[in-house]
Amino acid sequence: MRVEATDISQTASARDVIFDALRAAITRGDLAEGEMLRQDRIAQMFNVSRIPVREALARLEQQGLVTTQRYRGAVVASFSIAEIREIFEFRALLESQILRYSVENMSQAALEEAARHCDDFATETDPAKWNALNRLFHYSLYRDAGRPYYLQIVDAALDRIERYLRAQLLLTNGMARARREHAAILAACVARDAHKAAELTHDHIIEASRSLVAFLETQKNGVANTSNEARGP
């Protein structure tokens, strides 16, 4: 089990520390879909009782990152292609609206910060850093929307599919398109064109979804064909 653990036996917020560590491991893909999360093993790793572990797993289940299965207990959640597509569609609707609100009140400081993150994302060669930089870019543009609840919901949606976002960027040649689209979104924000910025953001997310879904369907069909060939006529 790949989780960055520490001895938190004397920490009052043991539940929160365990929650954050497991959440990070799941969203990075260090914990695979369907992997069992044994409470006793996790408690031993963090040197705590099973109580804070159970509470952390319950929070992760509320966020859709963990599911409880009969006879297996807590496992890392997996999503169907339809569910992934739906999450992207939801993001496209919500994030484009957040940006529409934000452009109306966007500060120069926010634009300058977004430009820095846009450059950092465009020049970063380490795939492990792409997701974090992508969030920083978009969030710097959303910040002035004055919609903290909206952002909380977006954050939860991104957590659910972050492992797929990395695959989308890495395995579908998504980085080149993302760089271009980020630059266009930023330019629309600089021009204070809320409608165009929102439209570009919507299309940016939908196109990412289409390329990812196409990849996943191809991969799924390839596995199915291999299985059929193995069974023979």
C-alpha cells in the first residue's frame, strides 16, 4: 500500500491526517481502483487505533473516493465511463459559470497569478506536477467569483477524477491542446470578455472528456478483444 504515513499517535487530528494522506494517495493513483483499504493495516502504518481510520474512511466514502463492499470492506472507488463523462459534463457547466462570475470582478493580481501558472503548466515536463499546476491555473481565475460553495463542489469533483485527468494529459496528447486552450481562456479574461472566457472553459473541459472517454473505450475494447481471443472459438 503506497501511502505517505507518519506516526500521529499523539496528534489530536489523527482522523484528518489519515484522511488527507489517503485522499492524496487515491487522487494521485498510488492506490489503485478496487484496492482494499484494511483498517488494521492503516492503523498500524499511522500508529493509531482503528477509530480515526474508520472515521477517515467514512469521510472518503462521502466524497465518493471510497466504497464499502460486502465481505471486502472499504475499497478505492472505481467509475464507469458513463460516470466519468457525467462528472466532466458537470464540471463544464459549473466551472464555466464560475468563470463568468469571476471575470466581472477579476483583479489584476489574479490575472498576473493566472499568467504565471499558465506559463508554469506550459513548460513543466514532469507529468506528476501537471494536475496541481492545472488546478492552480483554473483556480486563480475562479477565485474572484465570490462563490466558495461552487468551488468546494468543483474541488470534490476534481478529486474524484484526478487520476483520470493525468491519464488524459499523458496518454491522449492532451498537453499540447491544454496549453493552447489555457492561453485562449487567459486572453479572454484579460480582455474582460466573460462570455468568451466561459464558452472556452466549457469547451476545454468537454474536449478533455471526449479524448479521455475515447481512450478509455479503446482500452476497454482492447481488453475485451484480448479476452475473447484467449477463450478461442
